[in-house]
Amino acid sequence: MARSLKKGPYVDVKLMKKVSNRKPTAGGIKTWARASQIPPEFVGYTFLVHTGKNFDEVLITEDMVGHRLGEFAPTTKFIRHGGKMQKEIEMKAKEAEIAAATSAKASGDATKAAKK
């Protein structure tokens, strides 16, 4: 549900104060305010958004205006799905990639030899 137009977007007051006192090039601004929306004044600044364990660096661009800071700093880390079968599929793909690379290298060496 959208926030009321009468209230305006939620921007953390402390965060806005930090931005107004700094230059965009002066390092990252540490924040825990993941729910704060990104106004146009934040463009060009780097924020260190807390993920629950550490801080992720987020450089604000024009496309991010209107979104929340927390959207760009995920709190969970995706490992992967699957178990033994998935591992076998990944190993076959890796072997195929290695074979393709070696064949490309061999054909590249053959063309170099033909040019000489």
C-alpha cells in the first residue's frame, strides 16, 4: 500500500542531515535506515546499508530514486538449490567449458602457425 501523498515519502531525518553536511566524494554514509526512501538529493552519494551482519556499499543513481535503501542490500545470501544431482550437472558444464576453451586455443594456435 502506498504512503499518503499528504505525508510525502519517508526519508529518515538523521540520514537527510548527514547528506546535507557532506560532499558526495567523502566516503560512505553508514546507515541502519533500510526503510528510508531515496530522494533525488541522495544521487551520487555512497551509503553503507546495514544487512544485519555487515554493511553493503550502495552507490545511489538516478534509477534508484523512489525506492528504499534496503532493496539494494539483501539480508540473505543465496547458496544454491539441489544436492548431488545439481553438483553433477555443474561438473559436466564446467568440463564442457574447459573443453571448449582448449579447442578454441588449439584452433587459435593453428591459425597463428598458418599465418607465419
